[in-house]
Amino acid sequence: MPEKNTPTCPPTCPTDLSLVDSTYPVGVPLTAKYRQGFAFKTINLRLPVILTKIIDQLSRDKNEIGESYGQEARDDVKIVVGALAKFKNEMVTNKPIYKTGCKIWDSYLEQIAQLYFEGVVEEVKWYFAPWLHVECYFYKRIHDAFYLSEPLKSFDPFKKQKQEGFECSKKSAELLAAYISSSESSDTVLQNLLEVGLWGNRCDLSLSGGEEVSQLGNLVDQLQGLRNFVLCDESASFWKILKDAKTTNPDNPVTIGYVLDNAGFELVTDFCLADKLMDRVDRIDFYVKTTPWFISDALKGDFNWLIERMCNCSDFPALVTVGERWKGYILSKRWTVVESEFWTYPHAFFEMQQADPELYSTLAKHTHLIFKGDLNYRKLIGDFSWKPDTPFKDALRGFCPAPLISLRTLKADCIAGLRKGLAEEIESKSPDWLVSGEYGIMQHAQ
Ligand SMILES: O=P(O)(O)OC[C@@]1(O)O[C@H](CO)[C@@H](O)[C@@H]1O
Ligand SMILES: [Mn+2]
């Protein structure tokens, strides 16, 4: 890792290859170059821990892996562990971000080199490349290590944690299930569930390095107290669009594109919101990732596992009832799961229209979009150090295939769309407000 150094040219100068002992200046892509930023902490501390845990767990579980995937898989664990250990060394010694042989990634890398490193690909290194790119690349390389082994090609090293995340939050999930089963779809109940969905994003596994995070108590009862922590609530525009949808376009089905984030308890909160939304919409398409991502992100397998698991929770009758109803929505295709590789690309969303025009036009057909979670928010605003009072719409840089709302608890140090002065106010009473997960936003654009 390069020595701490005084910058010799302005901090926005991308070819100034030394770390800086400050946080990001305004108007740059977040990078680990700035030691006081969360990007530095992530690359320096959090990612190596995540990787070490995967390596340890694989070594511990190799017999179990052999039993489930066969002897060849058990033998291949060594190959995967070797690849991961080599990869960890690249990261901690600030080696270049190497090409992967995958066209979309390699050309994105070249683009980064063009934009920030005078075209020199070898200069794009862990601590200087845009954080969003680096952190996505981290999960891509983990996946590539498993891909070396035929029987472990689609192994999900985070599956156990995701499932435990649900198991240890079943009581809270049951209370939510009981709440939606015993209440009308009134405006108040819907608003509560939107907020439940927001706060469901508070505890993801990536932030805790994969440690179990259980949700305690009744989230609905906690909403009143949590309202002081919502820094921006533009949910009224979301409800208005849904209300007007049938009159504006009587011939079109009313549909929601629900871009999911985490599996486990957060997914239960998403399903509870979706359940009550069914009184107002014709169909909900849930967008999921295709490979294990940011530890807790939902894959199609996690989606199906959760509903099936709920239906088997005989000690939790409300979970069984709603689980059965959700199975029905899937069977009747009023709920669908859509997989797309774009969500595991390094691109910010303003680049979607060019990188994946098909996905962009699919999203554009929805009446409304819901983007869940912190990573989706980072991609919405391009993981860029905007002035916090930059209008959300401006920070989207033209990305708005359909009206959209972002439900996000703040776990990374970038934000836009706050009223003037609010960032300073919160900063003075809670210095780690941007990354603690304590605060949330519900921001809307159309
Ligand atoms: O998208 P999510 O699940 O809400 O959060 C993912 C996350 O934990 O990972 C990143 C740091 O590693 C942060 O952007 C964010 O806090
Ligand atoms: Mn996530």
C-alpha cells in the first residue's frame, strides 16, 4: 500500500497516485484514496475480512461440500481457496485491477483507465479506482474463483448466512405477517409498510462482515420513533402516481418493477409491502441478481427458498398463511422473478441505457419502480460525492426509465437530494450518520 502522502496536485486529479488524509472533496467518484472515507475503510479492512471468512469457511466445510456436491467438488476446494488467497494478496498489496477475460468487465476497466488514468490500465489499482467498480469487481472475482471448479460453478458462499438471517428474525417476521393479515389496505397501512421496507434495509450482512444480524421486536411499533430518522420523505409522489395510474392509462396494466436488495428478513419486509400493494396494482416484477453479491443480496434461489421455508414454519401460523398466498401470486404470475446480469455489472445506473438497453426498456414499461437498499442508491447517484443538497433528479444524470422511489438506509458516504443545511445539522449530532444505517431516505423522481 502506498505511503500516506501530501497530494502534489489538486485532489480531483486522478493521476495523483497517493493516499490523502481527508474525506472526499465535492464532485469526485468515491475512491479509497481518501483515508477518511468509507471506501478506504471498506477496501482496507472490511473486504479482506470477508475474503478470509470465505476461505476459512471453505476449509472447514470441505467434507460437507463433498457430501453435497461430490468428491470432485471436495478436491476442488483447494483450487478455489488457492485462487481466493492469491486474489486477497492482490487486493491488500494494491495491485492493478486485472482483466478477467469477460468482455463487459474488461471494456469497463479500459473506460475507467481512459477517464481517470490517461488510458494506462495497469494504473487502475485497488485504492485509486472508483470504489463502486472495485467493490463490484471484488464479488465478481469471488464468483470467478468458484467458476474454476465445474461442480462448484454456482456455489453460493453466502447462502448459509442469508438463511440464518431469516431464521433468527422469524419472530419479527411473524408479527409483520400477522399485521398484514389483520389490516385493511388503507393509506396508513400502506405507508407503514413502505417504511417497514425502508427499515428492513437497516441490517444487511455486508456491513456486518457477514455476522448474523437479527431483527428484534415489532417493526410496525417502532415506526413512529424511526420517523425522526427519515431525512427525506417523498413517498407522497409514489402513492399519487399509483392512485392516478388507472385513470391516466386505463388500458395499461398497473405494474411495479421492484429492484430487490437483500434476502432474509429484508425480503420478508419487501414481500409484506408487495402483498398490500396487490390491491392497487396488477403485477409486480421482482428483479434479482444472478450471482452471489454483497453477501446478502437476493438471488432467485433465495427468493424461492424464503417463500417455501415460510410455508413450512408450522410454529409461526401467520408466516404459513402469507407464504401460501405469495405462492399463489407466483403461480398466477401476478408476482414474477426477473434475473438480469446487469445488476452484477460495475456500471452506475446512468450507464444502463447504453450498457443494457433491453433492461432499460423493460424497466421503462413499469408504472413505477422501487429501488431497494444502499448499493442500488449508490448506483442511482453514480457513487459520487455530490453536494448533499444537489437535487436527487440531477444526481441521477438522466436515469429515469419510469417514475422511481429509492428506499435506502444510509450505509455509504454519498447522498443527494437533502434540503439545504440538513447534512450539516445531522453531521453535528451524529458524525457517522452517512454509514451507520441509522438514517434513511425515501426519495422520488419522475
Ligand atoms: O445495498 P445494501 O445491502 O443496503 O448495503 C450494502 C453495503 O453494506 O455494502 C457497501 C459497503 O460494503 C455499502 O454500500 C452498503 O452499506
Ligand atoms: Mn445488499
